[in-house]
Amino acid sequence: MASGLPDYYRGVDIAYQALSQMIVRPKYGGATHKTDGIVVDASEKTILKWVTGKGMIYGGIIFLDHTASQKTGIIDFKVDGNLISSMNFESMEKYGVNVPQSYPIYLLKYDDTAFVYCVALSNGITFEENILLEYTESEGETPMVFFDIVYALI
């Protein structure tokens, strides 16, 4: 004979349940992939990508065409209005910011002879309001800056 409250009043008790597996993952929607190339004016700051909403970054890259030196070009990465990364390619190379997931933006390729510069965005960065990627041109050139980013919004 049963006694006590009915089962539907009982909270979930993981120790009591017979679960074959439990999967825990962030509650985000499907991935969104955006890619574009933007001509950046000489000595100007340019917005590359602005995403509004609540979500998470799955990863991404920012790279430049190989027509001019941009070793002191600065990539700013802001999350919810807070600047979390602002470094130029030369400093990333100098200080070894090239280990994946070691910093919000890390260096993938630095070749000052062939003018090849590429950085990656770390994955798993969450945001509550927005993310913003900006590029500041400081060499007096007008380079083409490309980005490829994958993110999800709730």
C-alpha cells in the first residue's frame, strides 16, 4: 500500500532516477554563420560585425588581404559593451598570443614579408546584450578585412 505524496509532487532526484545518460549543454539556438569582407579606410576605426541579442560564440576568424603591411592594425573585441581584447598583429606575434583558447582573440598567422595576418576568436564566449568586432587601420592604407564568425542566439 502506497503512502505519502503522489509521484508527480516529487522533484527530480538524479540519484533516484535510472538514467542511461545525461547531456548538459548551453541553451542556445541554431548556429548562425556570417562572413564578409569590408574595405577599411586609412587611419579609421571600422565596425566589422555587430550582433545584438543573447548568445554564444562558436568561433571565427579575421584576416586581411595580402596587399599591404597591417602589422599594427588593431582588432577590438567588445562583449556587452566591455572591451575584452584590443591588440595588434605585431604585439600578438611579439608576446606569443598564438595558443588556441588562451585569449579571446589569438593569432593564427603572422607573415610580415608576404603581409598575411589572421586571428581567431575563442569559442564559448557568451554575451547577454551584444558583441562587436572593430578594426582600426593604423598604417595609412585601405586594406580589405575579412571575417568569418559562427554564433548562436537564444
